[in-house]
Amino acid sequence: MKAVAVRAFGSPDGLAVIDLPDPVPAAGQVRIETEAIGVGGVDVMIRSGVIADAGFADGHILGGEVAGTVAAVGDGVDPSLAGQRVWAFIGLGGGYAEQAIAPAEALIPLPANLSAVDAVTLGTSGMVGHFGLRHAHFAPGESVLVRGAAGGIGIMTVQLAARAGAGAVAVTTSSAGRGERLRELGATHVLDRAGEGDGPGGYDVIIDIAAGADLPSFFGKLNPNGRLVAVGAVAGYPPPDFAMALFAAFRKSLSFATFSADTVAETDRRDMTAELFAAASRGELASVVHDVLPLEQAVQAHREMDAGEVFGRIVLAPR
């Protein structure tokens, strides 16, 4: 099979297409013939070397989200799964390939009217958006700011917050054109990247996909008892002293947290993602696809991600 491996951490040019044997599913696993592979911010962080201390080695296959058809099953797996169209979250690697291994318990059957491309656009992004809002103890009627809203997670968080009854859904983004597209998806206020513009006076919840050097300034935009939850760090890590801004606003009783889907039980992740797919199949959630590129063009996909040119999700398609 063809796969895309990290040959050198750093620029997108460090990615290379390689040939590997088709993987063999172990007990409790299946092999998926991939039709669509999600390109995510965490892939960019791994490839660039930002989180190299997590033990990723040269030759690492990126990709944690795939959709396609079950081609083979391991011992202990229901053989009737073979031939089914499924989506799977497989962790922090193994997805940029024509064949991918996934735990059988992680599979979600795809509704008949939901494409593999739509599934990887909605799946992990929607799961992180949903559980990120829950981690922030969001309640209907509260005001929400989504920082870095033009990517997959941001777009899904906007839709989910609006759908859940947020009193206001503000977004930060880089252009008026993107802002208008986000309004169509449920945003009520569009701000610049610094969070400035015609928005509410403060926010009960901020879902932050960007992090980076500017994160501390967003604590000042929280209402008393406000909560900021970082669900990503596509702009890099915040400064080491970022918590000083929290202490400077001590009397507002602000809260900061990080959120990773790794802390959600497999059954909860699976059930929630299945609900998202069902809602999308009914037309209640929109899948926003920036582009679909051949697997061999993973370098181009990462160049676009690095340039900040993406609105929605880039998907790789092996065939």
C-alpha cells in the first residue's frame, strides 16, 4: 500500500510517499480500506516538530481519522463487519495510508447518505467541539467566543454552540469573507484575530483552538466566573507566564483548562460522533470541506495548513 511518512520533522517537504505491506489486523482490530483521511491541526503540530517530545520518530505515519470500507477483521471481531462503510478515530497516527488499522470498538457505521469525506470533516472536529463545550460547563443562554473559528474544530463548535442555545456566538477570524461564512453557520458576532470588534462586552465561555502568544489577552474578555478552554494550539504554546493574567483578574474567579478527546471514554466518543453523523444526515449540521486532495499531495495539504489558507477541512483521498 501507499502511505505518507514523516522523513524529516519540520517543513511539509519532510513528508514522503512510501510503500508498505498491507497491515494485518490483530485480535479486536479491523483493516479499513480508506476512502477519506482527515488532515488536522495535530498532524501539522506533529510534522512540524512542535510536539516532538511525545516520542514521534522518523517514519511516523500521520493521521488519526479515517473513513472507508472494512476490508479484513482480526480474531474476535464480528465477521459481518467486513464490507461495511465506517468511520474511525485511530489516535495520533496511521491514517495517511491506503489501508489503516482501527479497534473494532471504535468503528461507527456511516449513514447511507453521508459520504466518507463528510464523515472525516465532521467526526473528530465535532467530537472535540461538543466535549470542549461540555468541559467548559457551557449552559444555554451563555455567550461563547470561538477563537480560531475557520478550521474544522472551530466551525463545528460554532454550529454546536448555536444549536445548543448560546445567547451569542462570537468568532475570531482573519477576513470579512470568512466572517460572513461563519455567520451562515451560526455566528452572531465576527471579530478580528485579537478579539476586537462589535461583540458582546464579555464571554461566559471561550473555546480556544489557537493558543499561542496571544492567549493571555483573552482572559480579559471573560465575564466573572468565565471559563476559557484550550482545545488546540495551532498557533503554538502560550508564554510560560500566561497564568499571570488569571491572577491579575483574581476577583473575577476565572477558570482555564485544556481539553483532549483522549480523556473521554471510548463509548462516549463513539455515541456522540454517531449522533453528529445522524444530525448531519438530517441536514442539521453542515460539513465544510476546503479541498479534497489525492493522498500523494499531502505535502500540498500541509503547505496550505501552514499558510493559514484553509476554511473548513482538507481531506486526503487515496483513490
